[in-house]
Amino acid sequence: MINETFNGQRFWTYFKYDLTQMWRNHVKAAVGIGLAGLIVYFVVVLFNLTFNGTWQGPGIMGRFATFVVASAALELYYTRIYGYLTDKRKGSAWLMLPASTVEKWVSMLVMACIVLPVLFFCASFLVDGVLCALDPTVGKSMASLLAGGWQEFLSNLTDVNTEYTLTLNVAPLGWAMLLSTWGNLLYFLLCGICFKRNKIIGAFAIAFGLSILSSIFMSSFSLSLVENWDVDDITLAEANINRLFVFANALSATLTVAMAGGIFWRLKTLKH
């Protein structure tokens, strides 16, 4: 008897179809956003040749700023990758595809949380590394600087744990960053399949309202935490730091699950 909720073979068939459609329609845009550093490089070099008469590529600050802007652009682009589902013709055709809602939902999450981000980061850091290898005027690559900074951070954390007999680690911080990134991507994806028009404007409007509410909540929470913070008691300080990490991870996980659940609910109730 075939499982109507989730069938492995049927899911794999649909996933390959979804991956093909993603490649045709959106991978070029995602990689193009990741190649923003290459565009900025040529602009900066051309500017310096024109006005300064010297060959000089962008420094680390300029390249990192470009990476941050490109990351934000990728998040906004998420309103488009499945935005066609709100179109009557394309959305109806998608509903008729031979796969369950759960299978389509899982495929969508894999695309949004793994495939596109990996392509973007690979394109960004690969281009940056190649430019740094070919042009010494730009300095060290972002990857090498991040790796060096990360090693220095781990070394300093080890020294702090040894000096004050603590057990702080970076795993909770890493999970918080990953979950918050997934939550942001899924939020814009959800807005893309909810709004028929003005998808980005609608996403910003909701985010603005939520930011006000979260600021009020976080300010009161932070105030209560600081009031109970005894800087002279290192054991209590460690407990408060760990509690803060637990809260950040729980909040990020809750928001990410909520976004994923909202996407599933929207797919389940999608009608034209």
C-alpha cells in the first residue's frame, strides 16, 4: 500500500523536478547575487584607474560590505522563488503535480535552507578567493580572515574558561546563527507565497510591526536579566550567559519552526 502522506520514491521524483525548475528559473539569479563581489571589484578597479591612475581593488571592508548587501538581496529574492504559487495558472498547475503536500513542503525547505544558500556562499567565497589570489592589491580573502578570526575567538574562549574555570562553548552561538538565518529565509519565502502582489513591501510591513513588538519584549527581558546579573559572582555570570544562549536558541528555533509551519499551512490551504 502506497503511503499517501510521504513516499520516498515519489518524493525523490518530485524533488528532481523541483531542483530542475529551480535551476532553470532561479539558480542563475542566486549565483549572480553571489557574484556581486566580482562586479564591485571591476567597478572599484575602473574607478581607481580613471581617477587615481593606479590599479587598486576593493579592500576587505568593501568586499565584506558587498557580501552583507548581497546576503540581504538574496533574502528579498526568496519572495520570488515560489511566488508563482499565487498565480492562478502556474499555482493550479503546481497543485496538480503528483506529490503530496508534505513532499512538496519538504522539497521546498531543502531548496530554501540548503541548496540556494550553499550555492550563494560558494559563489561568494570562491570569487573572493580567486580575486585575492590573482590580485594582491585586495589583500586577504574573507574566508581566510574569518577562519583566522574564528581560531582567535576559540583561543580566547579557551583562555577565559581556563582562567575562570568556566565551561562556555560556541555551539549554542553557532546554532543561534544558523537557526536565525533559516528563520529569515523562510519568512521571506512565506511572504512570497502569501501575498499576491507587493510581496517585498508586505514582508517589510509585517517585519516592521514584529520588530516593534519584539523590541518591547526583548528590552524588558534584558532589563530583568541585567538586574539579576552579579558581575562579582563568576558562577552566576556563567549561568546567565548560558541562560541567554538557551533563550536565543529557543526563540530562533521557535520562529524557524513557526515559519516552516506557516509555509505548510499555506500550501495545505492553497486554492485558486
